[in-house]
Amino acid sequence: MRFVLDAEQRLFGETLDKLLVQAAVPAVVRDWAAGRPEPGLALWRSLAGAGVFAVAVPGRAGGAGVLPVELVTAFHELGGHGVPGPYAETVAAAVLLDRLSPDSPWLPGIAGGTTVVSLALPPAVPYALDGDVAGVVLVVEGEELRAAVPGEALVSLDPARRMFPVLSGDVTAVGPEVAAAAGQALDLGTLACAAQLVGAGRRLLEVSVDHAGSRRQFGRPIGEFQAVKHHLASALVELEYARPLVYGAALAYGSPDFPREVSAAKVMASEAAYRAAKIALQVHGAIGYTDEYDPSLLIRKARALYAAWGSPAAHRARLMSELSRPGSRRDRGARRPPG
């Protein structure tokens, strides 16, 4: 199947890209990591105004309903610029609240950018990202949705991804519908994370190609050496395979295949972005490790997102379980009589 974004979807992505270029995101990332969230929250409100959260909030709460392709487009740009903050957690929380509390006052706040939500969904998402900045912190424990309070921050490979264990508070919803809604929220958050990974990987590949064309050794650019070309080509191939899987998962939203497609997308996106980050380090050399060099922020983020919202191993296991269950597409194909 051939899939291309329509004109409005392309314009949405281009608008976000321009907004983020003008926002000087690397400085925002460094402020966020240093405990100065004000520039990041101002950017949050600007992105909300551009519609980033509206694509996960129902129309009755000021959104546009869940538009998974637009969501992937938005998070691809967020990942490519390394924007800090609990964006995936907030859109996942919007789905959760829509299912469990349709009249929640937090939903209009999410759409408008005035409500920042962090969400823990153990075991896949055991910690609340940026729990100290979020105005609302939620945790799902079995069949209970609870308000939560963040504990002490944990050290992260990416200083702009501050993880907080949560202390459970009041129950806001209870019952089997909580577990079902949490599963839907987990899948949407995972899809958003996969899109961020592909965006980060693509950006890392771009800066690596640029650097390889300007850095010279033995009298010529290192990009002319065959070994460097092979590494960059390998990263491109993996990213080109990952991107359609992520959009394919978006197109499967609302179908029984969505969980399986999301897991496949997350596996490929994690590994493609991780490879791009490794190659970026190899191409850049020691400068790739320095805090002052902007691509180092993306290298760290790509590694941190690799295991966020479920590791590749966890999603492979889930994928195999989905494929082998009775009634799955694979199972139906295996049982089809010959001829």
C-alpha cells in the first residue's frame, strides 16, 4: 500500500517545524534540564495553539478528536527537534480521561495547553516524566486510576527527561474499564514515542551527513570514505523502514490490529533511532559527546526513548503473542486451506 500525507497534513508538519526552528529548542532543552521550565512551558502553549494536543482531545472539549496520522506527524517534528516535556504522556492521558471521565475539566486544559499531565502506566511506563512540572500526575494501578504525587527524581541518561517514582493518592476511577482505557492510552503513547524516535533519528542522520561532508581527514571529507558511506546508508535504510511502520500503525488506530501494529512500529523505530545515534557519535567523534554541541541532546534523547513506553524486547514479545493468538491474521493465514 502506498501512503502519502495530504496537503493539510504536510502543512501541519511544516508549520510545526518552522515554529520549532524559531523557538531555539536546544536552549529550551538546556533550561528544562537545569530546572528552569518556563521557556519549555511557553513553547508547550505555542505548540498547543498550533494544534499538537487537539489531535488527541475530543471535539466536545475543544479538540479535533483522535487524529492518529496528524498525531504522528506532530510527534515526528517534536522528536526531530528534541522538544522536552511529557508530550506523549499528556496525549495518552487525554485518551484515558476521555474514556473514563468525558466531562473532566482537564481535557479542555490539555487541548488549550494550560494543563500538563504526566502519566504512569506500570509496568511499561513505571515513572512519571517531569512530574514536578506537570500540573496533573496520574497513575493506573490494576483497575484503579489514581491521582499521584511525584517522589524524588531519578537520574536519567537524558537530563531533559526527568523521571519520578509516584506516590499513589485518591482513586478517581475504578473497574475493568480502567484497565481497558489504560491499554488504549498505552498504545497511543507508544505510537507517539515511536514517532518521536523516527524524528530524532532522521535529524541525527541529517546532521551526520552534513558533518561528514565538512569534516576532512587525509585531505578530503570523511563522507567520501566508503566505510562512512555504508554506516550512513544503513541508518537511512532502517529509518526508511521504520517510518511507514509508524504511519501504518496510525492508520490501524481503532482496529483490532492496532496494538500489534504499534508494537511493530516501536521495535523498528527504537532500533533505527538507536543506530542513527550510534553512527552520529562515530561520525562526529569526541564532539558528539560534548554538552555544548546541540546534536548531543538528540543522541541522549534517542537512547532514552529507546526503552521508553516499552523496550524493543517487550514489544517483540507482545507482537509474537498477538500474532500467535487464535483468530489473528497470521493464524487465519496458517489455517487457510491450500488452493
